[in-house]
Amino acid sequence: SVDLIGLLVVLLAVACGVMLLVTRLRLPAVIGYLFSGVLLGPHVLGRLQAGEAVSSLAEIGVLLLMFTLGLEFDTRYFLRIRKVALIGGLLQILLTLVAAVIAGLLLGWPPRTSVVLGCVVALSSTAIVLKSLMQQGTLDALPGRLTIAILILQDLSVVPMMILLPIGGGSVMEISVNVVTALSRAALLLAITFILSRQVMPRFLQLMASGRSQELFLLVTLSICLTMAYVSHRLGVSYALGAFLAGLILGGTEYAHQMTADVVPFRDVFSGVFFVTMGMLLDPTFVLAYWPTVVVVVGIILVGKTVIAAAAVSGFGFPAPVSLQVGLNLAQVGEFSFLIALMGVRDRLISTDAYRVAIAASVISMFLAPIVIQLSPRLSSMLARTAGGVLPIWHRLALTHAGVDLQPAEPALSGHVVILGYGTVGRTLGDILMANGL
């Protein structure tokens, strides 16, 4: 049996000490959690082992992060940028896969090995990016919204990746059946979401709120989040996507702000456990032994993903600083990448050495991600000036040939209102003004 209380005592005690140091140094909190994981993990002090108890606590952290994202998600704005989210997100993944295959051909790798490693690198960390953007207060800024839109598409792409990669050598019929099955499950989940959000949930929440019990309302909120996550998992989709859909269902109700306030303390604690488990994967001894290879791979991840993602977003007419900021936000490897890497080594699609290098580089990219995201506004402006106009040229070509008009010309405004700050109060004010025709 696992001594869960003892495990939490050690974890929280060390995390408190590390977090005190990190806040004094004015570094993002995620770095403190990751460092705690390295320190407590099996490769240094050995106080924590990757077991079911730790994994379950970490999973809850990701669920609550995605749930709060769904609660605060602006569906109307997402529909406005759906071309960027869908086409731009797919373009980013496909360009990353193409780059990985080309690199594999030059290095003599088998094609399936290149594709698996391309899938590992193509995904970014929703949890780390979301946490960093929330802490900076830039989640509702244009680069933040574009980043989240692409991250959601990346999370959706995990399902077909995990279905198709192991059967890449199978028949066309096998692949077709698996794709149709995955799409059917996703469609069923979306249908459940639509029915709950329109028909069931508003009346149910009104009934629960009539009890005027804060404990009851918190219990209902967590129950809905975990139930949708479990249903999603049973349908072959990730827990995290189910939690996000639960947030979308509840986000359209009048109780969304109260739910967010109730869940945030739980989210922060459990998401900290998740980041600790990510840090546990890093083996400092292996990194020191193979540091040239690891450094090169980390550099490829940072530079390659920044350029590819920035090019994908810039192709829709966004200016270079915005596109580069989105690219910098996505310049790390995601938590779902570890699942694909583990599947690849189990199915002998990649070697054990390639797996260990990928894991080391991925965790280091996660360490760097909060700092890069924090500096991304300044870095993107500096890179846009240094790039010599490459992205602006691509921007103009895209506007000319793609026929995408994201910012149509408008006459000079008059009698309008400018809202500075778009948090809870700003959004509410905006809804009221639009309802009154302003």
C-alpha cells in the first residue's frame, strides 16, 4: 500500500521551500514545481517514485486546469478565429512532421521512427502554457487566445496519433475502421456536450443553487467535471478533453464565475503535483553524460517550433510580433508527448536511447517554457525587428493569396467605448454594452 499522507507531506514540504526561493528570484512558480520533482524523484533523492497514487493526483491537476479553461473559454471569439485554430493548428503539426521526416532521412532513420519523434515534438504543453499565461494575466490577449486555440487542436490530435501510429503498417481497411471509430466516439461526446449544455445543465444548476449551500454547489461542480472526464475516457478520448468540455458546458451558465472561484484553490494545488511528476522524469546523470546531444535537441525544439508555429499563424495575416509570440508560447514539448514516446518505445518504433534523449530534452524544454513565455512579448518584438522582414513579407503574401480577411477595413468609430482590461469585470461590462447595441 502507498503511504499517500506521507508522500504528500514530503512533496508539499519540499515544494514550499523551493517555491519560497523561486518567488524570491521572481521566477515562474512552474519552475519551482519542476525542480521539486527533479530533487525528490527517483534519480536524485529517491523520495518519490512514479506510482499510481502520484499519477492519479497529477491527472486531477490537469483535469482542473482544463476545466477552468473551459469555464473561461470565449466560444464566440473562438468561432471568429476558427480558421487559425483549425487550419493553422493542423499546419503547425504537419510542418513539424515534415521537418522530422526530412531530418530522419538525413540521419538515416526509418520513416516510422521519424514520424513518431515528429509527433512527440509537434505537441506542446497545455498545462504549462495555460498556467504561465494565467499567472501573467495574458490569457485574454490576442497571442494568448491564438495559443490556446492551437493547443486545443493539438490535444484533439493526440487521439488519432495514438490510434494510427501503432498500426501504420496495417492494411487500409484497418486504418479506416480505426479512424471512423475514433471520429464516431468524438461525435458522440460532442453530442452529449451539446445536449447537456442546452437542455439539462441550466435547470439542474438552478435546482442545486436553490439549496443555497456553498458546499453542495462545490460538490456538484467537481462531480460534473470528473464525470465528463470519465465519460470521455470511456469513449477512448483523453480525460483532459472531457474536463474541458465540462467547463464549456458550465461556462455558458450564470454560475460560471462562482464555479471558477471555488475550483481555483484545488486547481493550483493539484496542478502543482502534476508539474512535480513531470520533473521526476528528468535524469540529471543521463543529461550530464549526453549533454551535447540533449542540448542540440532542446535547441531544435525551441527554434524549430517557434519558427513553424509563427509561420503557420502569420499565414493568416497576423503581424510578425503576434505570430512570433504565439510561436514562443508553443516552443516546448507537451505532457501527451510522453504517452506517444512511451508507446513508440514499447512498439519498437523508436530505440531506447532515442526515447531517453527525447524525455530529457522534453523536460528541459518544460523548464525553459515559463521563462520563454514570460519574455515572449519582448522577445517577439526584438525577433520581428531582427528577422529582416521575412515574416511581414509572408504576411503580405498570405493576405494577397489566401483570401483571409481577419481585420476588415472599417470606417472611423465614434460614440464607442474602449474597455481596458478584459477579466471577469471587463467581460461582463462588454456583454452589457453589446446587449445595448454599443
